[in-house]
Amino acid sequence: MAKLRPEQLQGALQKQLAPIYLISGDEPLLVQESCDLIRASARKQGFTERVLYHGDKSFDWNTLLTEANSLSLFSERKILELRIENGKPGDAGSKALIEYANLPSEDNLLLIVTPKLDGNAQRSKWFKALDKVGATVQIWPINEHQLPHWLEQRLRNAGLNASRETVSLLAAQVEGNLLAAAQEVEKLKLLANEGEVTADMVSGMVTDSARYDVFSLIDKALHGDARAAVKCLNGLRSEGTEAITVLWALTREIRTLSNMAHGLEQGKAFDWAAKQAGVWDKRKALVKNALRHLKQPQLQTLLRKANAIDKAIKGMRDADPWDELLDLTLNLSGTFSITPGVQRLALTLS
């Protein structure tokens, strides 16, 4: 599998369209833009139908294989988009992906989207099977030192010029929120005179994004700052973030905490349990703080609640997903309006 950086993807697509693409990473904007590039390139080559799947625990993996082998009513080539929210397809998913990779169809393009995959995942049989026939784009977060260079490149691609000081000011304004940064660059395209972006323009016209991103929401919740977490959630909603994106981030973190709690219950040392759960060193303090007020029974209840929210988003339950995401965010922050026992009863009846 050709390993590509996001900036290499467009050039690779212009040369050849692979039958399988695996996009892995935890930076939503770059993941979305990579997927957009692949879809656009595929559409130019006649892949006009798109089928979206979520590879969660309830997913029937035979559905993917059946769809891959079925002929479209109008003989259209299909993009089969598979989102594996925890990056672990399980035994059934691994078997299905290996089977698909052994006989990829010319009439289908398989686009797989996962969070960052660790070394164990990249050594798995399913990954190696995909490795033989497809391409992967590994997306890494843009840290504060890399952000000015990323912004400078983004401005240049938009036909804009800016001094180093102006770029630094823009970086400070968006505070690492790449989605906000991309939106501000689009605004500057309309405002810049002959493509020149000035510091005064950035100071006067660029909105302070306040980092309303899903990862900031998670960090504030783990810290126990319910007020700040709710503010982030409301900001995400007002910015048009999809509820499924927020739910994905919350569920992923709750599952990590649950794995940690289970390991600690078995007598494992915190550092060892953190390593097995894939918790980075810089996040250990946040996780330890969260586990002081969230125990395994509560975390299991939150996972069931997340599953109920997923059904609401998909129209399988009559409920407002954002209201329930608010409750889930408060719970992750350590704030429970009703007792866990009553919550479990409510979930059973829903």
C-alpha cells in the first residue's frame, strides 16, 4: 500500500486511482479533505454512486461484501465508504476486509476511514491484505509549531501572500482549529487586494475561533470542567458540526476510559493500562482525573447511551441528538442529573 501524506494525495490520484483507500487520522478537516479528493477523482472516472457504512459492533459485514458483488440497476460504478470509528473491525470485519482485498472489483472503490491506527493495527492481517492492493493516507495532527507553515501553504494555494508576522497572527487567532483556519482563508480570499493579506486585515476581519473543536470538548470534559465543555458543544453545533462527528469523539473517549477502568480493576498498573488502551503520555493526567469520578458501571451506561444517540441520529429513535449529546457531555464531565440506575432503566425502556 502506498503510504501518502495528505499533500501527496492529489498528485497520486492524478496518476492512478487505486481500488482501495484507507484514510487514518484524528484531524477532522484533513480527513474530510482527503476523502473529498478521492470522491471527486472517482466521480471523474465514473464512480457516480456512493454507499456509506458504519463498521460498528452492530454492523453486518456481509452487507459490504453483498453490495460489492451486486450489480447496480443502472450499471453505475460505486464508492463504498466504510467508517470504522474505533479503528478495530473485529474478527468478522477483518475476515470481510481480507476477502474483499483478495478480489477487488473494477466497478467499486472502497474508501475506509478510521482514527489513527497504532502499530498493532498496522501489523494486522486485514491491514496487510489491504496493503497489497490499495493506498493509505496517514494524517497527523498539526501542532502549534507546524501551524504557521501549514497556514502559509494554505494561503499560497489560495493565491494569497502574507508576511511571516501576518501568518503568526492568523495562527494565534485560530488557535490550532484547522476548520476555522480554512474558513478564515476563504474569507481572506474575498477581502485581499491583489492577493495581499496584511496584519491589519487579519486583526480586523478574522474571527476568534475559540477552538470549538471536538478534541477541546473532550479535554474539557475529562478535566471535569462541565461549563467549558458545554460551551464547546454549543459552539460546535452553531458552527454546523455534524452530531455524528461529536458522538464519534465522545464514544471513542468513553470506550478508552472503559478499557482503562477494566484494566485497573484487574490490578494492572496505571501506566501499563494506559499503554494498552493507547493513551498518550501527555493525556495520562486528564484520563486519571476522569477516572476519579467515572467508574466502570457508569462508563458502560454511557456507552449504551452513546449507542442510543447513534440510533437517534440515524432516525431509529424519536429523540433530539443534540439534547442527548449535551447530557452525555455533562456525564463525561462528572455531572449526572439522575442516578446511574435510573439511567440504565431509561435506556432499557427507550
